[in-house]
Amino acid sequence: MSPRISRMVLAVSAGSLLAGSPLLAACSSDSGPSYSQWAATDGAAGRINLDDVQKAFQESSSATEFETKVNEIYEGDGIILIRASQDGQRLTLEGWEDLDGNSQIDDAADDQLFAIIKEDEQHQLRGYHANSYYHSHFGAGDFLFTYLLFSSLGGFGRPYYYQTPPDRGTTIRQERTAYRGSGRYGTQLESNRQYTSRQQTFAGSRYQAAGRNVSSGRQTYQQTQRESGAFRSSSSLTRSSSSSISRSSSSGAGSGSNISRSSGGFSGGGGRVHLRSRRQNGAARPAWLA
């Protein structure tokens, strides 16, 4: 082969490699957030700002108002369904994440996040599973239970029972989607960040240990998200791009992972997550791997 032809072949080969390099880069690049990044979010673990849940309970005058407020507080993908019942003088209101998406509470498939109990004119708020570190007493008052009892057909003469109607699930999802697209959601995220910081400080090891207290329903949900890859479009990854939010959360699959959001990152769930990198042993390392 002549030197001229050889040079032409090399030029064509080099040009082909350069032309194909974007495709090679695309194939080798990450297709989105990793499972570990998703599993480290509060929404994946089932954490919720229970200080704001208590406030919502005290300020709501109907079950639907409370449902709306709780779903605005929560950052996970599933909607929150509530169930309220009466056993003698004891009144209990439970909040569950609808993990299977059928708009009905299924004790085996879904995950209970909290319960509010009224007994002897005293109220207490208890967290479950990833929220099991939390236990609050807030005394007597004309809170939501009073409104629920007065609005029930049976009144005080018959046991009271309420559960989010299945046909209301679609409305809750639509309202929450609109809310998460508004500026008010950024304010709620900041409130959630401050709550997490307080609980990490005051609850300490109990807060971290609670993250490993995963229900069987959430274990199944997390595994399904991992195998299907659905976590990549999870709304749990959505954060306001105008604020810097540093969150730390433990879950059954992402224990001890940290997510820091500052500059640079990936898009997901209708928003943008900003990951701050830091160096370890001289190499850049995503903060969530710390």
C-alpha cells in the first residue's frame, strides 16, 4: 500500500472514530440517577415532616383538608391515605403511603407513616417505621377529631370510621402534581430540610436507626423500583433548583447515604437535583457516596 493511501485510510478511520465518539460517550454515560441516590431520599424511605403533620391536624376542619395538607408535606411518590376509627373513648387517625397505587389502604402492601391518637382528652402523634423515632404529646383541644365526630352520621352515639375514598385518589394526585409545580412546594421543602436537621440533632441515633425499620410493603416497593428502573423518574428526587438542600436519610437499601444538592447534577421527576461533589483520595466523588 502506498504511503498516500495509508494516510487516507488512517484519516478516514480517525474521522469515523471522532464522528462516533458522541455515541460511544452516550452509551457509556449514566442514564440518570442511581438507585442509591433515590434510596437515600426521604420519599424512598417513607420519612415525613411530623411537626408539620401535627400542625396540619390542628388546623384542618375536615378529613379532605387534612389529606390535602399531608400530601403537600410528603415528598414521596405514593399519595398519603388516611384512616380514622373509634374504639370506645379512643380515637385513632392513621396515615399510610399508597405504595401499590390502588388508592386503598392495604396493611400488607402499603406503609404506615404515622398515627394520631386521642384518649382521655389527650393527643399523641406516633411515627412508624422510618418515622418511629418520633413521639409527641400535644394535649387537649378542638382538633380534627372533634370535627370528624360532629360531621359523622352516627354522631357520638355510634363508633366513627373514615377512610379515604378510592375515587378521591385521582383528585389527590392531580392536586399534588399542581402543588409541586408551584413555588409553595419550595417553601415546604425548606421546612422539611429544617425538620430533618432538628431530628438528626435531637433524636440522634434513634433517627438513624429508624431508617432501617423498613416495613415488608416498603421492602417490596423498593425492590420493584430497583428492578424496573422506575426510581429514575421518581418525584422523590425533585428539588427546587433555586435552593440548596442538603439531606441525609437512611433506608433499608440506602442506609447511611447522604445527598447534597448544590451545583451540577441530574434532572428527574419534573425538577433538577443538584449534586455537590467532594474529593476523596484525590478523586472527585459524589457526596451521596460519602
